Amino acid sequence: MDLTGQHLGKYELLERVGKGGMAYVYKAYQPTIDRFVAVKVLHSHLAEDAEFLERFKREAKGLGSLRHPHIVSVIDFDVHDGWYYMVMDFIEGETLEAVLDRRGKLPVDEALRLTAQLAGALAYAHEHGRIHRDIKPGNVMFADEQAQHAVITDFGLTRLLDNATLTLSGTIAGTPAYMSPEAAQGQKTDARSDIYSLGVMLYEMVTGQRPYLGETPLSVIMKLVLEPLPPALSINPDLPPSVDELLSKAMAKKPEARFQTAVELREAVQEVAEPALSLPKGGKVQVASGRVQVAGGTEQTQVLGMETAAAPEPAPADSKPEKAVVTKRPSLRWLVAGGLLLVLLLTAGLVFWPKDEANQTEETATLTAEAADLASPAGTIRFTEPDSSNLRRYTLSLDDVPAPPDGFHYDLWFAFADQPQPENVAELTAENGRVTYADVLVDNLAVTVTAVHVSLEPDVDDDPAISADVVFTGTVDTTTGLAEILLFATGR
């Protein structure tokens, strides 16, 4: 039944804008204070269930106490002519689902910023004892035309529907593609299920697709329960490995392996997010490899809880814009590389000391250049700890990779402790001088990787063994274990 044009109490129902498993949603007008609101009108069969109505009243009262900029506010609950309804702020903007349908995937910095907003909202709600249980793009709306301010809707209503006495026994409430494995199996859920669902949303925002696809809801559920998470890097090779690792933890199969609170997730998002500068109209920002170039603007802002440096004053027309460099703590691999370079330089000094000054300078410079090439890693491969299915996730990143000659391609190989020959893992693709690859490794906990090689192999090749044309190689550092392997160019 369509109630458009009718009045429920002091609200005039203007148009029906949505329908869910529990209620119809109307855009309504409240003339007493001249504002538009959203009115959820319960389905008639639910309004006849006294037990459900009592729970609904309690839930509405609890939701009305939530006040957060990224959670839609419940402002009224009442009954009129037998129609039970809940009144909320009306949001003009699109849903995240509509934005993703239109744009596909989002830029990584934008996806992380939205995820931080939503994680903050979940943290607030969880602290007040409210679990959503149906976090998905359709339940996230934007309060602005630029789709920058995200707001979560329908807090706690899925649990009401799931517990309704008229709901069929064994029915699982929620959306399969965004369910946590425990929710999909009908097990007890808690705040960590919301964290999993938000992880699925971030995955979709940065890759343009959901992690588990199927022709039926049941096939999706079977996949998310039984199959390992497809690495986001395998879908979007340009994704920073740190984001892929964050998704792996947020979407761990077992709740105890995930971020335990939404606060932890928000902090992790802030840690991997690229700092961004908010500039006046006309200002430009370019971010690449940790270097931020700013042209125009003097504002200082705070992004994802991290304060950024003030943008420089506009440069003269005939000068080049200065670069504001975001400094990072030196990682272990650069310290190791620096140590190797220092040793080689000292060795060069001892070998060439007796020679005359001119020859010494020239030969030392040559050796220094060669040492720098050998000591600087070309990339890394990172491994995570085995999950509950004994699977290791790994991500490979290589820079300055030349395109292979015609008729050849790059192959990735793992050397194992108990195997005489390296094992072919995958064919790699070099794009714009960079290789990024991610996958899972079946690990029986007794076999470990001892070395990693990248070789040039002919496109037509009947030999299953690795060729002698190895272009990048790296071995496991016994002091750090399998967590990260540095790959060096062989200088072929």
C-alpha cells in the first residue's frame, strides 16, 4: 500500500523513496519547523506482532540517543491509525552504492578517507552498545553533493528483522556479499562483524568489485566461508601493498584475527593513508611515491586525524613550484642497503689506497657506482603469517623493471628448503617499469621459502625448470625470517 499524500501525525508523506525488508521509506515534510525528514513505515504484518513492536520501540529509543556526524539521527517514533513509523533526518545525497555503480572504483586516498569516517562512526556506536549487522554501500549515504561526507543509515534494524517472530526459521538477515563468515553461518556476531563488512566495502572501493562473486546468494556465502580472500592487489596492481595487508586483517576469516575494535581499524587506515592537503579553490595537489607537490594555497588542514603542513605561498609566475616532501622513517631495508654500501666503499678504499690520487679517484668512483647498484634493493616480497586455513598471503613489488624482449616474459619462482629446484609460481607483467603481484601460498608449516627469483623465460618453453637468465633475486634473512625478502637486480 502506498501512503504517498497522506499524513502520519505531523508528517506529510510526499513520495516513497525506498523499500526494505522491514519498512517503506518516504520523504516527508514537517511543516511545524519547515523541514524534510525520512519516515520509515513498518510493514503491516510486522505491526501486528506485539513482541516485535516492543523490541522496535526499545531499539528506536536507543538509536535516538546516538549523535554522531556520520550516523543518521533518529528524531521521532510514533503510531498513527495503526501505522508504526520511525522518523530520521532526510539526506539528499546519493548512496555509496550508487556512487560505485557510476564510478567503478575510487581513488585510494578517497576510499581510505571515507573508511576512516565510517570506522569512527562504528567505533562510537559500538561504544554505546549498538551493532549495525548490515554494513554495505546501500546503507551509506552522502550528506553533500561532492560525496565527501558519508553517513551510516539503518543502525541495528537488521537484528530486529532477524529476530522477528514471523521471520522464517533459519533465515539469515543481511546482505551476503558483505556478511562476515560467522554471520553467513548463522553464528553469534559482534562488533567485529561490522569491521569485516567495512573491510569488504573498502575492498570494493579500491578494486571496483566485491571479493566473492557468485550467481546466487548461496554460492557467495559458500565462497566467503570456504575460500581464501583474493588479494586486492591481484585485481588492482597499483594498490599500495599496505592497503592490501590492511584488508587482509580486516577481513580475516576468524574474528579473533581481525582488528578487534573499530578504533583499531580507523588507526590502521590513518597509518597507511597518503597525507593530502586541502587547498583553496584553484589549488592543485599531486601525490606520488610519498612526495607531495603543492601549487597555490596557504591553508593548513587535518586529514584522517593527521595534521598536514601548510601549503606554501603562491610562487612567482617564472619560478617552479617548490615540493613539500612528506618525510618517512627509514625502513629496515634501506638501513641494510646503506650498510652494504658502506662496507663496499670501505673495501674500495683499502684496495685502491696505494695507487696515485688521480687513478684512485676514478676507480673508486666507478666502484662506488657499481656498489650502489648492488646495494640498493629493486623491490620486496612480503609474507603474512598463515591464517586459519594455513595459507600465506604475499605481495611482490618491483621498480625499474625493463620491458621483456619480444618473445619473452618474466616468471616468479620460489625456492623451498626441501626442494632441489625452484618452483614456478606465476607469470609477471611489467607495466610502466613496475611489477606488482599478490596471491596466496599453500603452506603446510613445514615448508618455507628460502629464496625468491624473477627470471626471463621464452613465451614458448617446454622446460619446467628456471632458466639461467635470472634478473632479480633475494634470499631469506635469517634474522627477520620470511616477513620480507629484499630483491636485488643481478646486473645481467
